[in-house]
Amino acid sequence: MSDAVLPGRPMPGVREGRVTERAALVLAPNPSPMTLDGTNTWILAEPDAAEAVVVDPGPEDEGHLRRVLDAVEAAGRRVAQILLTHGHPDHAEGAARFAELTRAPVRALDARLRLGDEGLGAGDVVTTGGLELRVVATPGHTGDSLSFQLPADAAVLTGDTVLGRGTTVVAHPDGRLGDYLDSLRRLRSLTVDDGVSTVLPGHGPVLRDAQGALDHYLVHRARRLAQVETAVENGYRTAAEIVAHVYADVDRTVWPAAELSVRAQLDYLREHGLI
């Protein structure tokens, strides 16, 4: 199957450098089954602006952080703000060191991750050098997950809420399935109401069909939930047993993460009186 017909129409591979008029990517050197090609660190700026926003500096890897800074400075800009989609180390661990290198504040939903006076919350609008980013609450993968809508490029930065390849984990107990489904629907509404067409994910390639990607995610979640419900009806009781049954065709290295999602699904089924 070609990339053109995969869900979300991913661009061929993860390509560093400019991917939209205002967004450029620097890939962190931390590939794994969970992080795919590595963490996508995003540099956002208006074409002629002197200031840039960096989203998710990534792991505390000095070489990577300096490559991000070099990319900003090569464009004749300085880093004015650092934003975090959520607090997982592969996205946020390098933020404090990057703040030292740039003297820029770190803004996040979780107050423990912030460096500076301002946090981030749903409905906030971040403006830097003429750039406008709208903060969208997208809890579910984690409780503190945020996405950032970039209206001028008809794009949304989704962190781990939507990936460029495969699907993400609902990281129980912090992540909750009901919240995650609501977040997917919220993002999908942006494709209808605001014309968002491009997903700039936290891992994996850029997706050129945001609505198609979100429809795929919603169908996938409904399918998995039905499979877990059926597994319980057939006598599988523990999350580990359900993973071995439902995720039998999935790489075993991601089974521990799948077990977190199954725990979140079991909680959801219990809360709705379905098991």
C-alpha cells in the first residue's frame, strides 16, 4: 500500500526542515518502537519574523538541542517561547536545558514543567512575531496533553494524541479513554469548522489528510473497545491476558504500552456499565 492511500495520507518518511510555510522539523535521535523515528521538535515562525516558537524540545540530548537552536539562528531568528504538548520525557526532558541555551520561557499545562510566569490552557492564543497558535485541550494520552492549532497553515500540532504512523497509547491511569475520544472528536471538528487539513505529529511523518487520520483513529478505538469487551465476555480477565489475545498480531515490544490502553478501556467499559 502506498503512502498516498494510508490513513491520513502521510508524507513519504520523516523529512527534516520546512514542511509548511511556518513549520520546520528537527528530528531527535531517539528512535524506538514507542517513539517511531524519534521525537519531532517543531520550529514555528512567520516567514519574515525575527522570533520563533519551539514546540517539544525533546529528550535532554545536547546535540539535538543545539541542532534545534542552530536551525533557529540560521534563519536569523531567536527562540521567544518554548511550548510543551505534554510532560513525557521524550518531549519535555530537554526543555529546561533548552531554556538555558535560549533564555526563553517554557510554557505547559502542567505547572511543574513551566519555567516562567505563564502556563497554557484551553482557549489560550499564543502570539510571537505575528505567529498565532491556538491552544486546544486534548487530554487522553495523558491528562496534560495539549494540541496547537496553526490557522495560517491550516495545521494542528498534536503531540502524541495523533501520530504520523500507527496509533497512540492511552497511558492509564493518567490517560483516560473517555477524554481521549472527546479529544479526537474535538480535533476532527477543527477539520470541519476551521479547515484544518494537516497534522504535524509528535512522532512520525506529517499527515496531509487530517480528517482522514482522525476518522481512522476513531474507528480504530471503537474496534479495539469492542474487541476488549468481547474478550472479557469470553473469559479473559486481566489486562495482560486481554493484550495477549487482542494484540496477538502486534509487536510484543509494545505490549506493555498496549496493556496501559487496555486498562483504560476496561475502566471505560466499567464506567459505562458495559462489563
